[in-house]
Amino acid sequence: MLNVPSQSFPAPRSQQRVASGGRSKVPLKQGRSLMDWIRLTKSGKDLTGLKGRLIEVTEEELKKHNKKDDCWICIRGFVYNVSPYMEYHPGGEDELMRAAGSDGTELFDQVHRWVNYESMLKECLVGRMAIKPAVLKDYREEEKKVLNGMLPKSQVTDTLAKEGPSYPSYDWFQTDSLVTIAIYTKQKDINLDSIIVDHQNDSFRAETIIKDCLYLIHIGLSHEVQEDFSVRVVESVGKIEIVLQKKENTSWDFLGHPLKNHNSLIPRKDTGTEIVKPYTPVSGSLLSEFKEPVLPNNKYIYFLIKIYPTGLFTPELDRLQIGDFVSVSSPEGNFKISKFQELEDLFLLAAGTGFTPMVKILNYALTDIPSLRKVKLMFFNKTEDDIIWRSQLEKLAFKDKRLDVEFVLSAPISEWNGKQGHISPALLSEFLKRNLDKSKVLVCICGPVPFTEQGVRLLHDLNFSKNEIHSFTA
Ligand code: NAD
């Protein structure tokens, strides 16, 4: 996991991030880094002192919790016990204490509006501020206005004319079990990397880049949804669909109430936010003669990173200079080397940067599995230029007769005489021929989510068992 200072918002569903934005940072004690905080929040420790119970907090109650060792802060209607977080706050304890026992929303927005506090402080959530019924009614009225595209002007950042033809919009619809929020970005170069979706409890936010702005949807959902959600992009029309799963199969009268900056365009500012994103380390090379000299203490980690020019995260990585810092967590993942035991046939299905987990698998398989008879890689890309390490792969296949490599292009030029198209039953059934009828086989698959999902379905149709398939998911 790579953790890089960025001006952008965090990656979908990542646990992140504190930052500075034109404000001073204080040196943190050892063992008080962002990663340490994430570890603490995942340790199961009761960080609120309420044993997981959520309560409704009155203003009087909030005011009572105004000391360092008993400090509650309200942000956008939610109350957090920030005492456990004090020593981890990059801005220092005093800065946090400025909002002790009060509503810190304004202060928070002035300093680091883009920090995903909902995620950072999830385990510190005490509950909601008690809301008067009249306010709830207003929210519903506002929601109706939002759905009619008429959010009160005061809540809209006037970066682009709201009524202009290129102003994004959204809509929602539901089935018994699902709620789909469709965002019409009105621009065509949207890809998954430029969308961030985050939801905690009933707070839902999605944002995407529109020119120099972020388009933000930020809603307090009217009903509870499950943690899992999916995001689809229809690139040709610039539509994003976020599919949430209802906790209960009831019909929703309205989607929810708008939260701050809902349905608005906000200039992308340099807020210095820290963001966290998983990457699969690769080897320095596929070919031993290209390998860098091995330095003592394994000093290097290699990553293959594709820069998406319109993305939120990777352009920041691209701007890093020698001497800049990134922090790297310990490894995560569930791939077990025991899957290779007595393996005879290994099939690798990779799409785009989904090739990265295959690098170490190839290195390992060709050197450390004595039983291995055949490794076949089918590598899906849009164009020839997108094929990562093509010449190394071709050289390796030439050198080691156990390896076959096939490239499949989804958007080739007319001169391309190799395989074309997307992952399909026809391509797979021809490719996945075992060396022997009953050979021990493993198929690894990695790429964009729809590619991987479709691939796994096809593999099941072709009678590969669960144990014979490993899919990598980001
Ligand atoms: P890309 O958009 O360039 O697409 C590469 C190929 O994937 C296409 O040529 C096509 O054959 C296939 N593809 C794309 N969209 C598809 C769809 N909707 N249905 C079927 N096939 C489709 O790919 P990229 O930009 O390099 O993205 C690679 C993806 O792999 C990223 O989403 C990344 O997060 C993921 N990834 C995951 C891991 C991991 O889980 N460990 C590691 C690396 C990359």
C-alpha cells in the first residue's frame, strides 16, 4: 500500500487520511503515524467508551466533553470522541482542542475540508446531534428540490453556471433491494480512476472530476445501506452508476437529505491531503539479465504505475520528485503460495495494469515450481502501446518454452493481426486447454472489475472449480 501526499480526494473506500492545507504540522511521537492510527482503529479497541453504542447527543451534553482526555467534537451533525486521536492529529492536539465540546464543522472546513473524517474517525463516532423534527422536514423539502434540479442557490458553488449545458446532474432509482445513483457528467473521458465513492453509515458521497473542478454529491441517505457497493462507468456517454444495496427491502420515498456542498462543483485545491491506495509490487524485471544489481537489505520495491492524466491520484504520483516521501504499509492480500504445490498448468488472464500481480507469479512459477509443465498468459489491452513489458514477455517466452504469451487488443489499429476483442467464451475455451486431461491447474485473473467478474463467470461455465481460480481484486 502506497501512501502519497496529494491534492486530491482519497481513493474509493480507502481508510485514510489527515492532511495539512496551508497550516502547520507538528511532529508526531513515534508510533503515531497515519498507519498506526489505522491499525488502532482496526484493533477492535473501544475508542468511544460506549462499547459500540451510538447515542443522540444534545448541545448541553456535547459542551461537557471539552477536555483532552474527554473531547467530543461535532462535524456535520455527527459527534466524535477525538481523545484517542489527539496524538495522531498531524495538526497537533491544540488545534483539535479548538473545537472541543462544540461544533467544529466550520473550523474543519477552513483547514482541511477534503479530509475524509467519516472514514478516519469511524471508530470514534459517538452518535448524532439531536435534531429537531422541523429540520428533518426541511431536509425532505430540499431533497425534492434537488431531484428537480433546483437546489437553493446558496448551496451551490458558482464555478460553472449551474444551468449550463455542461453542468453535471444526477438521478436515482430503486428496485426492492438496490438503489442506483446515476451521475450524468456530460463529459466523455471519465474512467473509474477519476471517481471516488465513500459511504459511512448513512452518509454517502461521490465525486468526480469535471474540468478543473470536483463534482460532489453528498447525501445523508434516508435508509441504511450495506457496506458493499459497485460503480459502473458508461464512458461513451459519461454516465456513472453507483449501485448501493439496501439493508432492508423497503421502498424509499426519497433518497436522503443534502449535506454540505451537495450537487455542486468545487475548485480542486492543493490541500496536501494524504491518500492511501493499494498497489501490487512487481520485480525489477522479468528477465534475469536485466535485473538491477541486488543491493543489501532489499533496498528497492518496484511498482508499475499507470498514470491516468484525468485521474485524481496517479497525476500526483507522477509529480513526485526525488527526495519526496511516500510511506508504504506492510503487505496485504490473500494469495497463498501453497496454491502452486504440484501445479502443472498455470493460466494467467491479465487486463491492463492487472498484469502487475502476474509479474511475481511468472518469476516464481518459472523458477520454483518443479512440477510445472505449461504457463500461458493471455494479456488484454486496448492498443499495442498499452502492452506493458511486451518485449520482455516475448523474450521470456522465447527463452523458456514452457511459457506462451498471447496479446488480445480491444481497440487495435487495422494492421494488427493478432487476437482482438474482449474476454469471451470463444477466446477462453481455446486458450484454456490443459496440458493433460487431469493436470493440476490454476487460473489467475486480474484487471478492471467488469473484466475480472466476467472472466470468473466464464471460468465457472467452463467447469473450473473455485479452488482452481484466483481472482485479484483491488
Ligand atoms: P484498461 O482500461 O486499459 O483496459 C484493459 C483491458 O481490459 C481492455 O482492453 C479490455 O480487454 C479489458 N476491459 C476493460 N474494461 C472492460 C469491461 N468493462 N469488460 C470487459 N473487459 C474490459 O485497463 P487499465 O486502465 O489498465 O485498468 C486496469 C485495472 O486493473 C484497474 O481497474 C486496476 O485497479 C486493476 N488492478 C487490480 C490489481 C489488483 O487487484 N491486485 C492490480 C493491478 C490493477
